[in-house]
Amino acid sequence: MTRDVIIAYPNETCEVALERMMRAHIRHLPVVSAGHLAGFVSFRDLVLRDVAAKEGALQMMSSAVHLTGSAAGGIPPMWKCHSCGHLAHGEAPPDRCPACAARYDQFGLLKES
């Protein structure tokens, strides 16, 4: 039986619990509140929560980038040369493709994904 049980407390962050689990090479951590077992948390639970939080932050940042547009310092539109596939950034296509010298009318605006 383990004498020095590694535990977590309800007020600790997920990052603290994950770090403790990684240092101890364990996958489950008992949560203790007021000296009594309140439950268990698994490595998987914490990783999934961390991923969900990061996905939410990424979506928020992505939305902010799309809202700013090129006028506010965002990324300008991208154009693709239909002749050779060269990509160019700009509010309008270049007069000539730097790779194959195709005219501006050979460029198409790439759609945002």
C-alpha cells in the first residue's frame, strides 16, 4: 500500500494537477476536500479539458482575425495564378505573375476556409 499518496485539492487548477501527475508518472489523482475523499480525476479528464479550453481560445482568436480584415492590419487576400499556381498576397492581383509572367486576368481569388 502507498504511504505518501499524491493528492489534488478542489481549488487547484487543471495545470497544477496535470503537472503533478506527469511528475509522478500516474494517471489518476484522488481529490481531497476537508480531509475526505471528494473524488478522482484522471489524466484523460484533464487533457480533454485543456484541449477544449485551447480550442475555444483558438476559435476566439480566429474570429478576431477574420473580423479585423486587411484594412485593420489583417492578412490581405491571396491570389492564385491559374497558369502556374503561384500565390500572391494583395488587395488586387499582380499585373504579371512573377513566376510565369501571366497577366493579372489569369489570377483568381482564393476563398477563405
